[in-house]
Amino acid sequence: MSRPPSPVSRPPSPASRPPSPSVAVIACGALGGHIREITARRGWPVEVHSLPSLLHNHPERIAPAAERLARDLRARGLRVALGYADCGSYGALDELCERLSLRRLPGLHCYDVLAGPDRLRGMFEREPGTYLLTDFLVRSFRRSVLAELGLDSWLAQSRDAALDAEAAAVAEMFGLPLTVIDVGTGGLERELGLLLAEPDAPPPDSSHPAQPLAEAPPASPPPKAGGR
């Protein structure tokens, strides 16, 4: 008895295939994970290329590294956007954007994108010398932040007990109180949507509007060393 023919496996139709990316984001290493999560969740056909986060310790190297990668990506026919604020480049990224007709995230640094510049300005006026942590900096503090930097506020994109404990340990290194401010990634998502929109196009609709920012209660101050 002959066997029935095996079903023929057909490739998916073009309509069912995910669209090929036409845009590449060159992301700050500290934001790359959040940008990947947002673009995947929103279904944006985007390639995300993260530069090393430790370039922030040498911000003069950010623009040259971004330019090399941007030229390589453009050679592949991709539109390129920078997932960076100024990030200590003192205008070098703006000069790069002007030369190559690129766009970047707004603000002086990623804290502006995450929490909003007005809120940060008020924070710095109330507490001069405030040093800010993001989730990335909390997780990588021991390897990516110099021990002599002071810390007392953390802009939290997500909260869990392990991350809270690590942030408290970082603050305790300096004998400083820790204030946790839940900012989420709504600001980054909003600005990323604007950045990825075609030039002169209306901003994309967002089904996940940014939520109002609310400060979490301050964590208990760490114990002070004797004699202080």
C-alpha cells in the first residue's frame, strides 16, 4: 500500500512576514535594553545597535564611534537615528547630526528623557550636588561607576527587592540617604516614537501614554559610620 504524500511545507506569504527593518537606532548602552523592549512591544521594525556604556567615562569618544557605525548602517540602506541625548559630548553629537542629517533624543542626558528636564532642574535646585542612578547604573555600579562619585537619588524604571537592596548598598558605600523616584520608561517611549517618525510626519499614536511621575517614599537612611 502506497503512503499518502507528505504535506508540502510552503514558505510564509510575504504579507505574513514581519517587515524588514528600515531604521537603525544607535543606542547608548545604558538605554539599549529599554529601547529593544519598547520597539519589540510596539512592533516597530527597528534594528538596535548599542555602543558600549563605558564610553560615558570618555564622552569625547561617543560621537566618533557613533559616526563609524552610522556610516556602516547607511551603507546598508538604513535610516539612522541616535538613541542618545547630548551625554556629555558638549555638542559633538549635534554636530554629527547636522553633518549626516541624523536625529537624536532630546536633552542633555538620558535623565532628561526618563524623568523630564523640568523635574530634574527643580531637584537639582533643591539639592545641589545630587547624583542620579538609573536601573542600569544600579545593576552595573561596581564595574561602571567610579567609587569616588557620590549617590543619593535613583530614577527607577522598574522595582524589585533585589534592585532595591543593591541601590541601598550603593548609597551605604557613601554614607548617604537614598531617595527612589519611580519614573518608568514612558518618557523614553514617547521621545523614541518621535525620533523614529519619518521627518515632517505627525508623531505616532501611542496606546501606552506616559503615566504621571510619582515619588516613592524615601528609603530609610543607611547607618552612618562612627564619628560622623
